[in-house]
Amino acid sequence: MPVIRCGQHFLTSKQAFAEHGGPAIASVADLRALYVTFSAGYGVTVIIFTSLYRHALHCASALELSAHERLHARLAIVRNLGFLTVAVTSLVLALTLPMSNDHPLLYALPGMAYVLTVISKTANRNTAMIRGVTPSPNQMISSGTSAASGIT
């Protein structure tokens, strides 16, 4: 089996993946199908996590969640709704953009929509700071914040 080096044949031709046993993106319909599949999967995953947070809030008394933990759950729901909006935006772009070689940027635009997740995450963090909520230890680790100092 051939060794694939990082970056070798990276989207240089439609045969790049087929040469190494993967599927080729042979048409705009194939590209749209990939975007739709990813958007749907991402959206469903976000809905599952949002449902879990909502369920936790519903059972907050039984789980003995503190006011701080309840607020974190509410903020996570808001953040996830922002992520869901991004997935729907990408899906709509993938289904409606007139992708052609005349405008090659349009091939990538549905994928570039996921940059908006950074805006959603930043807005959520700013909302938390305005409300005086400090990040949980898990959030500090994942965002690169020092748990001891609270400095990024």
C-alpha cells in the first residue's frame, strides 16, 4: 500500500483521491452531496448536544446543578444554536450557489461558512464575560486559557 504524504496531491486534480483508493469528486453534484452530507451530520450532532443540555436543565434540581452550572448550560445551548445556524447556512449555500468554473470561489464558499463558528463561539464567550461567568475548567483547557490565572 502506498504511503500518502501530507499535502501530496491536495485537491490538485479530481483523480487525487481516486489514485489512493478514495472517491473522486467528479462533478458539482458530487461536491454538493459532500457539503450536504457534512452539513446534515454537523447539524444533527449539534442538535443532539443541544438536546442533552436542555435535558440537563430540565433535570437541574434532580442533578443538583448550581446556578453557575445552569447558566453554563444555557450559554452552551445558545452557542450550539449559533453552530446550527452555521450548518444551515452552509447547507443552503451548497444547494443554491451556481457553482461553475466561471466563479471558482463558489466551490469553496459552503465550506468556508464554517468560519462563522468562530464568531458564534466568540459572541458566546463575550456574553459569558458580560454576565460575570468564568469558564469551567474543561472550557479553559479546550480554549487554551490558564486555569490558575484565567488569562488566555
